Amino acid sequence: MRSRGMRIKHAKVRGEWAELKFMLRAMELGLHLSKPWGEVVQYDFIVENDGRFVRVQVKSTMFKDRGGYSCTVRGSAGPYEGDPFEYLAAYVLQEDVWYIIPAELVVGQGSIALYPKLKRAKYEAYREAWHLLRGERVDRIMACVEDGAEFEAVGLEQGFADSSLPLDRGLTRPGRRTAEGGCPYITEDEDAETPE
């Protein structure tokens, strides 16, 4: 099937067209979108669902390669490094299919290979995985260090010391040890110990 986007010869314009396709599909699925002003950030959208925010970089491809499609996943300065976004949304024009891929699987690479016709392909589990953008809200995070020292959760309602952290990540601060020496586990309703 020949996608209308394939008729767009200018790569930047085709990328903008893919972003519009992403916006339309996300809105059809009930997701809320924000677009950052300018082009200095390494993501194209902020997707909000039920108070959870994730950064999404949109890419598209129509480049056939060895039975699949090669999709460039780099910025103008080279492969993405660090923590540029939470998800890559990759669109294959000929197949009219989206892949919603966690950033840790693509950061540092120049391109990825997408094989929509292979059920065991590396990224097939992420084909049309829009549910990843709907993940549950994180309002508490617990952490323990190897020596057994625990940390008390700090909820999102208490704010962030570092405003550069994504809004769906909590902070931790030193806390108390439990009588059993284990790491405390906090549920939404009450404190409880980590199950054995």
C-alpha cells in the first residue's frame, strides 16, 4: 500500500507529516498532547494520561532494507545520548504501522531495523504499543542501597529539588530502617513490609 506521505519528497516536511499522523492517532486514543516550542529539545511531544507525562520522539521511515525497514533514530548531532525521551514512536509509511519503543532500547543507536511481517522481530512486541504511553501514574518511589540502608519515599505532591527531572519520577531521601532490616514497601493506602 502506497502511503500519501511517501509522495512528500522533502524529508523535513515528511517528518512534520508523520508528527501530524502521531497527533491524530494519539488523540483518537484519548491521549493528551503538548508540543514544545522551538526545536532545541530532543523530543517532539509530551503525552499526558491521567497525570502521567512522558516525552516522545517521532520518527518515520519508508526505507526498505533486507525485508524490513531501516529507521534513523538520531538527532542532528548524532545518536541520542543520555535521557532525551522516554519513548520513540516510529512510523512505517508503507505498512501504516506504529512502533512505540522504550528509549533505553534505541538511545545510542544510529538506526533500528523494523520488520512488520516477522512475528519474532526484535521490536515486534512494541508494534502499536500505545498502551505504554498510558502507564500508571508513579506517585511514590522507594529505593534501598546494597548495605541495607533504606530510603523514605517522597511523593510527587512534595515537589522536586531538580526541576529538570521528568514529572513522573519521584525523589527519595534517607529514611528509617525497619525492624526486620528489609526495605519498606509503600502502597497507596498504607505502609507495608516487602513480601519475602
